[in-house]
Amino acid sequence: MRPPYNEGEVQQISQEQGERNVAMAVCVQLAGRAIIRVVSRCEEAQDNCNLDLSECQLMQIPDAVYHLMRHTELKRCDLSGNVITKIPAKFAVKFSLITELNLSHNQMSKLPEELAELQALERLDISHNTFIALPSVAWRIPHLKRLLANNNFIIDVDVERLRHAPVLEFIDLQANPLPPRLHDLLRTLTRITIELTPRQIEDWEDLNV
């Protein structure tokens, strides 16, 4: 009767198991460091009211963050450089007093409507994400002055609603694949400063062809 494994197979299995154990240990170590970093930054924010969770390998905002910050009147929140796909509705309830929110360099394609409840928010950065439309909630944030939405995949903007946005002063829409007609419409807005990448001339527009 043949033994289940020969010596070579046993060594190979042992090596593979060892590699898996090392990989698991590294993952646990990295996760541990990430947790320590988040807790440390929350403690710093309790003193300066500025929560910086950038580059923390976050896929979402941990519930522990809301717990740690429950007695702090947060003014600024930086969540940039993570892999966050969405912001939960309760964010606006827990951090209702923030004036600046940086969500850049993540993987978000939409924002919760509850962000309209951020009465003090003046600056919102959603650049370098995966938005295909400029979030409509931006028009309803009552004191939003600056909106950075460059380097997304935006092809849709509600120009009329944008025209009547309460206090919006500046929007950065550079490096987005805006259709030519939309690009031209945005150029007609004079009350709001809008940064746009120069429009490429279509073949039919080139009279020299």
C-alpha cells in the first residue's frame, strides 16, 4: 500500500505551509499596524479637532472611529489615499460640524444624500475617484464653497442646478471626459469659477480638414 505522501511531497507541503504561515503573519502584522495608526490618529484628533486617516489602508470607516471621536467636535476630516468605496449615512450625523472633508484618492462613485446635512462644510475634495456624474448632493450642502472633482470619469453635470447652487464659488473638473456640449455649457457659468481641461476639437469642427 502506497503511503499518502512521499518524502519530496511532504517537504513541498511543509514549505507551502510555511510560506502561508509567513504570509499570514505579515498580514496580521500589517493589520495590527494599521489599527494602531488609526487609534493614534484619533487620539491626536481629540486634541486638535483634525482627524487625519489618510493612507491607513481603510476600505471603510471603522465603527471604532465614531466611538473614539464621540466627544470631539471635529472640524476637518482627511480620508484620502485609502480604498474606501462609500461613505455611510451616519457620517454626517457623527461629524456634523466639519468644515473640510477630503475623500480624494479612493474608489468612490457616489456620496450619501445625508451629506447635505453638513451645515458647516465649506470644502469637499472628491478628486481621483471613480465618479461618472457630479454628485447632486453637492448642490444641497448649504455652505459649500469649494468642490474638487478633478481626475474622475465624470460625463454628467446638472448645469442648471449648479447654476443655482447656494454659495458655491469654485469647482475643479479638470481631467474628466466631459462631452463637448457639456464642456461648452459649463463655460457659460460666470458666477462660479470652474477649472476645465481644454476641450479637444472634434474632427468635424476642424475647418482645415
